[in-house]
Amino acid sequence: MRYVSTRGQTPPQSFEDVLLAGLAPDGGLFLPEMWPQLSAAEIASFANKPYAEAAFDILSRFTGDAFSKADLRADIEAAYATFETSDIAPLSEIAPNTYLLELFHGPTLAFKDVALQILGRLFARALAKRGGKATVVAATSGDTGSAAIAALGGLPNIEVFVMHPKGRVSEVQRRQMTTAPFANVHNIALEGSFDDAQAIVKSLFADEAFSKQTSLTAVNSINFARIAAQAVYYFTSTAKLGTAPTFVVPTGNFGDIFAAEAAQRMGLKTGKLVIATNQNDILFRTLESGVYASGEAHPTLSPSMDIQVASNFERALFEASNRDAGWIREAMAGFAKSRSLTLPPAVLSALRTRYSAHRSDDAATLEAIARIHRETGRLIDPHTAVAASAAPKSDGPVVILSTAHPAKFPDAVERATGKKPPLPPRLAGLYEGEERLDTLPNQLAIVRDYIVNRRPG
Ligand SMILES: *Cc1c(COP(=O)(O)O)cnc(C)c1O
């Protein structure tokens, strides 16, 4: 299995290269040259298999000969042994034909663990094989940071830099990152938005000298290995239901919902994929108007989705244009200049066939938390609530992705219901630990120097 870049100017790469590089050198995102195909019978068989087995079946089609089967299996099993439930992605019915797909039972209580617990282990293995050191730089809107730290903290030969937008993540999210006791982890509070942090990461990658010098790599959802690992729960949940569901996905960087497109392209039959956004509604506007235009990021109650420029949308555009890398190059260069991109009618219509979109403001988010609590007694987190409020009426099953544990966002949950979700035992001690972080201005050169100065050897 080889991987190509959405911008078409990187020679095909192996899985190992893609894993360790993150972003393609031409600025594009990697995708498999051809999507592996699963038969209906293979997909149906996931209904009765342990989750780790399904994950192995699917991931082994992407990893090629990068790892032995035994090593890959061992890494997946160890990754999921860190989860609190034996079913890694349980479905629970909250109303007739409406389900929550619970993805928050990992060490940091958000769905990012599902992929990053595997990624960290594969990373360590690939680095040990290749030799040398790697520098991971992650921009986080809140949850990728702690999940990356939980996956990579304390590993040899990896230095981890996590940049979050200062003051724009919840206190629980911040403390999960800053109280982690690992010498190889550096937290940066950037005086800017998530989009600013993501732009700095992209500029660091574009700086070839820096990128080579530091063996720079990314664990954001621009890393294809994350998409592959996230595709798994679309297969397992559909197999369990036995009929094609509509998936409603709380969306920021478009990684999670693109994993659903990946699953479809591998043979999974589903209903519509519903993009659920908060007030940062660039994707909702794009599907409505055909113009992808970024505005200012607004802080909301669902901070992990306070994103205006959705990196993974480039993957969807590449596919929707029948893999027209020349057009993607032009389109992305134009967007970088004018912050706006008008989609050709054929691309827009391909996107609308697969996706629909819904936007919920904070009031609708709080309403959804309150309603679900009233109707079911359950507390849901504000990201899940954005999806719950976008769930369409449907004759078939509707699956709402529940991406975080409510205890990560206690203030919003309490505002909506009057109930404060208790801190799970895993997070005990969160408020006692000493915080380690540095505040940096939103300036590329300063962030760059900070990283250079903190890299050992
Ligand atoms: C990251 C995140 C999202 C958004 O996922 P994308 O892949 O960025 O679209 C939604 N909910 C939670 C809780 C998250 O942490």
C-alpha cells in the first residue's frame, strides 16, 4: 500500500513514511493510492468480534509491511487495554432508533484516544526501527493535546510540543495537559486561536531546514494513521446495528467525519453523514452556498470545535474532485491568499450527495444537554450535544457520535442541567498537580526558537 499527497507533488510513500511525516512535503495530506475494499460479509463479521480484532483487520490493510502482524496486533491490544470498557466504542440507545456511539472511555476521556493510543505505540516502534529522534508538534483545540501526551509522554527519542489557544480550552482540558509529569512534554499557551496554532504548525512543516533538523512530525488528524484508526468504529457500529445508519458527527477539523467517508470508500454502506458544527460554521456555510470562506473563530461551549479552517476538508475535496491534485493545488493556494474558495458545481454536488450539515449555537447546545438529561437521565458533553441537536428525523437508525465525557466540560453541563458531572477516578488529582506551561505570542519565529532550544542533542 502506497500513499499519495492531495497536492500531487510528493512521490508515493510507505505507511511508515506517512506515519512519521504527518503532513506531505508539498503541503498536502496523504491518502492511500487506492482504498482497500471490504466485502459485505467481512463487514458483517465485525458484529461479533472484539473491537481490537476489527481494528487489526482494518489497520493491517493500511500498514502494509511496516510492522509484523504480531507487532501490530500487540500494539492494538495494548492500546485498548488502557480503556475502561471492554467494548471500546459501545452503542447505547437513548430513544427508539437513536444511539450514542460512546468514544470517550480512553485515558483522557475524549475520542482522540481511540486513534492516538495506537499511534503512539506505532510511532515508538517505527522510530526504534529507523533510529534517530522525532519532534512532535501538535496544535490542539483541547483534546488532541492531552491524548497526544497520554500516548507519547515518557517515550524515548520523542520530544512533544503541544500548543493550545490560551484561555480557550476548558480548565479540565488545560490541567490534563499541563499537569502531565513527563520531561519530554512541553506545553505552549499560544496567544491566539486554534487556527493560529494550526497555521504555525503548517509553517513549521513548510520550513524544510527546520523540519529536517528536528525530524518534525504531526499527530493531528492530518496524520493519515489517525483517520485509518477512526474508520474502525463506523464499521463496528454499523455491523452491530445490521442496517445502514445516519451518522451525526460533531465536527471541527473534519478528521472524524472524513474517517466515515474513508469507511464508505472501503465498502461500508451508511446513510448521510451529518456534519454538526457550532457557531464556527464554515462547513455548514460551504454546503449551503458552495463557498468555503473562513471567518474569525468564536469561543463557544464546545471549544474542541472552535475551528474555522478544517484541514481534513482538503481530503474530501480531493476525493470529490475525482482526485484532481492540480485543482487542489490551485484551490488551496487561492484560499491561502483570499481566505475564500468557490467550489465547482460538480465538487459541491459530490459533497452534498455524501454529507449534509447543521449548525447549533450555544443556546441550542445547552438545550440539547438539558433535553437529553430530561428524557434519559444521562449527562452528555457539549460536543455530543451539538451533534444531538443536529440529529435528523429518520426512519432508519441514527448514530450520534459522543466524543467526550461530560466531566471534561463540567461548567456547560451544570449550566444546562444544574448537575455537575463528577470527576471520574482517572482524573482524581487533576486539581492538585502542578501546572507546567509557557505562554508565547502568536509569532512563528518565537515558537520556532522555543522548540529548537528545548530539543536535546
Ligand atoms: C476533536 C474533537 C471534535 C472534532 O473532531 P474533528 O476530527 O476535529 O472534526 C469533536 N468533539 C470533541 C470532543 C473533540 O475533541
